[in-house]
Amino acid sequence: MTNSTRTAPDASCAAPSLIALDWGTTSLRAYLFDAHGALLDTRSRAAGVMHVPAGGARAFDVVFEEACGDWLDRAPGVPVLAAGMVGSAQGWREAPYVQVPAGADALVAGLVTVTTSRGTTVSIVPGVIATGELPDVMRGEETQIFGALANDPMLDADRSGVLIGLPGTHAKWAWVKDGLIERFQTFMTGELFAALRDHTILGRTMRASASPDRAAFARGVAVARGAQRAGLLATIFSTRTLGLTDRLAPDAQGDYLSGLLIGHELNALDAMLAERGVALANQPLLLIGDDGLCARYVDALSVFGCTHARVVAQATERGLWWIASRAGLVRADGEPVCADQRID
Amino acid sequence: MTNSTRTAPDASCAAPSLIALDWGTTSLRAYLFDAHGALLDTRSRAAGVMHVPAGGARAFDVVFEEACGDWLDRAPGVPVLAAGMVGSAQGWREAPYVQVPAGADALVAGLVTVTTSRGTTVSIVPGVIATGELPDVMRGEETQIFGALANDPMLDADRSGVLIGLPGTHAKWAWVKDGLIERFQTFMTGELFAALRDHTILGRTMRASASPDRAAFARGVAVARGAQRAGLLATIFSTRTLGLTDRLAPDAQGDYLSGLLIGHELNALDAMLAERGVALANQPLLLIGDDGLCARYVDALSVFGCTHARVVAQATERGLWWIASRAGLVRADGEPVCADQRID
């Protein structure tokens, strides 16, 4: 597995076989794969679903052409697979959610297609919904989850299930077993942090720090862990009062608050696992997301006794390739021709 | 006790004896009392501490003159007492916090004074601080708390302590016993609600409702109560997902979220009381604050089995008068001349 994007140098491998799109709320990332799952090219646009001009399918078509038209010129007829908010009611075409427990078959069966102005067929991966008293939804994360699990020999051997965390604006935690997303929970941790920092009194005494203050972050996590029952509403004000009493420097307050929120998220996760008789410390656990944010979660998890969290790279592109393979959009070869270029 | 401000009609009572100021972050409220604690006049200005132009004491002096200059012309030498953020480091003059357990004697001993350009002495009530691992502070609420307790025959008889809730931007819950504020806790409930509504995805699907939707509010409270261990981060996203699944109308989402947050606040309060062996349902409980907000808390408390919460009106002006009396700024008469005008 590689963290960087590489371009296959061998012309025999360079025939594009798939364009894959990770098209979320705020950005569009596009991947061009060769026939063996190696990345030929990637690009990113700020044209997330919320930024696509009003105008329905035509507007998405224009953005897609702008981003990937040259790839389509080079390989007419190449299949296209997209995941994320592009399949929401506000997206290009709605791909109705599939219910948990959800596996590859359900995602493939739930693919919807849209045909572009030049005649290209774009398949869109459905999101996943958990109904019940409090419903929960994901779009895009299901693809990352299967990308993290695809070709992971450690997890193939593990039949007891795995916990997957996807930190971010709307952090998700999913329980996956036997190839099925069994349940999941969304935590608005990232968006809440930004709202508290930018739009409440807590931000007024904060000063940006040159680099993450890991001690302040760990302190926030520990305070949250010690205040499981008191909860978030009762603890966040301490960001200010510790500052007022000269016990938390202005440039440490942001990381302290980040630790508080992530600590409360892990409190909730711990409690949910405990209800099922599982300890966070013993649970196989993968993290998917931004490197810096995943590093914070690794630190926070260690405060909860979980020291074996593993960060998975390239889960998105791996997941898109894997779903395309399962859907028959690309041929799942037994042996790759360019082994060193495969994403594994 | 009356909810409205009345002006004493009897000239024999009309000699001003005290100007009292409730000078907080966002507004200034001024009260003119006669010699017996009856209100002669009140007024309100948007000139909260955060709106007073930079310029230190002189700027506060100007605002005070604008608001109360005619009262001072009418009664030169009248004493002035102020409470709230006016005594903070960003205020007119800093009145250092007094420590819990804090009673009237400590507040009176902690008064600081500032002399205005016309020579008037303004006494400023100190705030209260609870130190410890997580410090907590109040400024202004201590005055409201003693105002709620002053002359309350029910509470004079109660030696077991009383729980006082002050809903708002930064809601406070205080435990008061034998005339002392023993401990208190700040919850950023109001400010968090505003930040979530105005600056996160939750607000995007909300539509204002013509009147409070009590059923949606109660539903939010009940959901929070059932998710004590999962906590706030795990439940607020349901505001969106219930909307997405057509189970919560756009104009009910604001009240539902309000119920969720207040429910989580009461979860925390319930847990804190339980640690001391006290049940929320059995605790004598007063509420101080905006009528509409207090009504929400009465509803929410009933979901927690507490049906005896009592809303106290005019706690601020009663508290200012009471502290002025204790400080000897006004004479605490045995018998009021104008009994019907007394605030009790």
C-alpha cells in the first residue's frame, strides 16, 4: 500500500479501465485506474455537491466534464463509478439508501445510473441507513469501509467483527462483521468543534498554536473521560474557566477543546460497546481519514486503553475499485500485471 | 410578588434611595428604588459590557450617565449598586471573585467601588468562583440567587438546601443551603443551541415555527433522557435524520433540538445529584430567567419526574435591593410604608 499517488510508468498497464469519483459535500476527488487497480492519475476540485450551481443533472454533468473530460476523451466508454453525497437528494441522481446490515451485494444492487451529455454511464453507490427510533445515515463512508476491509489479511481472519472509525465533520463509527455493516453511529464532533471555536465565547480567548499541543489535547480527553456522566454541556465551559484562572494558555485552548469533544465521543462509543459486552480496549479497530485527525484519535483511544488502533490509507480509492469489481464494471483479475502499482 | 414594573403613586414613597444596575454582557438594566424597596422606574439599554466602546472606565461612565443621569440629577448622592459582567476584567472595575461557599457577608465584603465623573460612588458586586480541577464562575447570577431566596417563607423553613436553575446562554445550576451558594455548574446550553442552529447543517432544514412546538420539545427531552450514556454528540444528528426520513417536520426541528440539549443538561444535573444521593424529583427547585425559557425547563423537568419547579420573578431587582440592604447602602426598614409596592 502506498500513501502517495503514483502514475504507472509501464504503457502496457496504462490503459484506463475506471474513473472513480469521491463526490462529497465540499469537494470532488477523481481517480483514474488502469486495468489492474493501479492509479494512473488523480485530481481534486472544490466543486462539492453544495457548490454545484443549481440546475439539476446538467450542472453536475458540466462539473464532471470539466474535471474528467480529458480522461473520457482518452478512453471513451470507460466505466464511471461515484460515491458520496452525489447520490443524495441534492446530488446528481438520488441513490436510495440500503438498510443495515449492508454488504457488497446490497450496494451493487442499489447502484443507480445517470447518462451524461456525451453518453457516458455513471454508476452511483447508494448510502446506508439504519432505521429505528433514531435513524442514522452515511453516504461515501460505506465505500471507505469496504475499501479498508478489502484485501486486509488480518481482518479476513477475524470473524468476530471490527470497529471502524471515520473521524471528521460528521464522524462515524461502524461495526462490521462477516462483510456486513451491522450498525453505525454518527457524531457531529468536527462540525461542533468548528461551531464552538468560531461562533461561541470559547473561541474568543483562543489563539492558534503553531503545532498541535498534544498535552493539552490529552488533558481534554482525560477530563472528558472523567466526566462521562456530566457530559459535554457541563465540561466545555472549562475551556474558558481554565483560561480565566491562568491554568490553560490561549494557544492550548483549541487542542484542549478538541480533546474534550473527541473524549466525549469515545465515552459514548465506550458506553455503546459496553452495552454489548465489548471493551473498547480489546476491539479490533481501524481508522480512516485525514492523517492529522487520525493521529488525534490514536492518542485519544490510548487514553481509553486502546493502543492497537490502525490507520488505513487510501480507503476511498480502494473501496471504489472494490465496488467496481464486485459490480462487474472492471474485471477482477487473478494476477495483476503491474503488481507494484496495485493499491494494496 | 408582581411580574410587572410598577411606579409608586404615593409621593411620600417616591424619594429615590437606590439606583441598581444589572449590567451584563449584552445589556444594561437600571432600576430606581424608593426607600422601601418599591420600584420607581426601570429602563434598559443595549449597552452591555461587550458593546461599551473601548476606553476603560471613562466609557462606562458615559454609558451610565446616558442611562441614569436624570435619576442622579433628581437625587444627588443616591447610592448605586451594580452586578454582572460590569465587575469582570473587561468591565468598569474588576471585583475579584469570592469563593464558594459564598453568602451575603462575602459578597458585601467583596464589593468594590468606582467613582464617576460627577462624584457618584458605584459599588460593584463580586462574582463567585468554584475552584477545583474544573473551575466555574458566575457574575450576576449570585445576585439573582439571593434575590430568589430573599423573603421566601417557604425556603426560610427549608434547611435541607435548594436547587436553583438559571436557564440561558450559559445556564447555571446552583445548590444553596443555609444562605450559602455551596456549588454550581455552568452548562453552555443556550449558546450551543444558537451555534448549532445558525452555524451547522442542523439549521439548514429547520423552519421557524409560529409558536413553540411543545410536543417536539418533549420528544427531544425524552430522547436525550433515554440516551444518557450515548450523550449529546451521538443524538443531535437525529434532528437531521428524523427530518430526512420524514419523521420530524422542518418547523418542529428547532424545538426538538432545544429539547435534546435541555434534556442532556438535565441528564447531567440528575447524575450530579445522584452522586450526592439526591433525586431530582424530590429536590426543592426554583427557576430564574426568561418566562418562555423557564416554561421549557418546567416541561423538561416534568419528564424527569420533577413537577414542583417554581419560577421566581424579579429575582434580579430583589437581589440587588437585598445586597444593598445588607451592605448598608439602603436602610432595611422593619415595616414598609408602601407595602403594596414592595417587591415581594
